[in-house]
Amino acid sequence: MQYAIYSDVHGNLQALKAVVADIEKAGTAKKIFLGDAVGYGANPNECIKIIREFSDIALAGNHDHAALNLIDISFFNPFAKEAVFWTRKQLTRESREFLAGLKVEESLNDITLVHATPCLPEEWNYIFSLKIASDNFKCFDRKICFIGHSHVPIIVTLNEKQGRCYVNSGDTMNISSGCRYIINIGSVGQPRDGDNRSSYVLYDDEIQTVTIKRVAYDIAETQSAIIKAGLPSSLAERLGHGR
Ligand code: ZN
């Protein structure tokens, strides 16, 4: 079966539409959303509607919980905070109910799914070193854990025999027996790895491959929607840089 796993849409409707079209072209059987439907972008309700109808499994992210007033946002940067307050005012009852019903963790077959980390998924921590990745391998028992949250796509392999973790280079990888993986799928709506195209992942458990996919979308249209909504202009600007 082929899985398409996407995340961190952040109210960017143009990016979401482009990624959905790309996933449909691939004829994927199972579509999985790893959280952060809203925050930063100008079209939260429209994105939620698409995510709700398109996804077989959908999880919550920290920005979804922020929009529902479920977490402390005092540590959010000022622009993110402003976007949270704006988003809270925009969300329809239907959208809020959808977000409130999302789980933070799910496992099926050989994969575990979380927005942030498999250890304490609701603490919304980041995996930004191999040491932290290595600790997180102890918190799930499946072969692969797919995550989002940092907006930077990356594949970390644990060679179980050697007890060694390393980062894979390249966008396509064959799954090996004797290895386990933590795979960050990147972000649809606000990529931060210097490539301004949306990112998502295809996983085929029959041919055992993982591919990080990049999809171009109409950035200018998203930027003008953000400006028109009265959101901070820096949130529009960064989309062009992919940072
Ligand atoms: Zn995010």
C-alpha cells in the first residue's frame, strides 16, 4: 500500500491544493495528515475543510491546540502569536469541532504517527540532534515514525545492530531490514529548509521506499492573501525564501 503523509499546512490554501493534486496524481491509497492545519496563513477554515475530506487519518499539532486555546502560547514568537489570535477569531464552530476531535498520536501496521515527537507527543518538543533522535527511537515500537513540526524534511536511520543513528541524504530511500527510521516529512504551507516548495512524503510498504516530494505552488497568491487578511507581512515574505 502507498501512503501519502503531509503536515503543517498552516492555512496556506494554495500550497494545500497543489499538494492534494500531486497526491491524487500518485494514486495513493492512504492519506495521512500530521497536524498544524492552521496558524500563519490566511485560509484556516478552507484548509480544514479540505484536510477533513481528504485525509484517512488526521492528527493535531501545537498550532491547532493554540487556536483552540489549549496550550500556553507565551513562548510563541510575536508573529506566530498574532496569527494565533487572528485564527481564533476566524475559526467556525465546525472547524473548531474538527480540530478538537483530533488525536496527537496514532499507529498502524509498521508506522507510528505524531506531529512533534514519539516521546511525550503533547509536549511539542523538537528533534534537532541525533542524540534526541536516538532517545526518541526508544519511545515507539514500529519500524518507522513519521513526524512534522520543524518544517524541515529529514530522514534519520537507526542501524539496530550497530546501535548507531545517522542522517540519510537524498530524497528517495529504500527501507532496510535491521534499521528503523524517524522521518520528518517537512511542511506543506511554510517550508523552512531553504526550498520554498511544499514538502510531503510518499511511503510504499510493498516496494519499501520512502520519497520526499517537493511541489511548487502559487506563492504570490498566498502572500497577497496574508497581506489582505492583515496578518504580519513577515509571514508572507518568508514563504518566498522557504525559511
Ligand atoms: Zn507547524
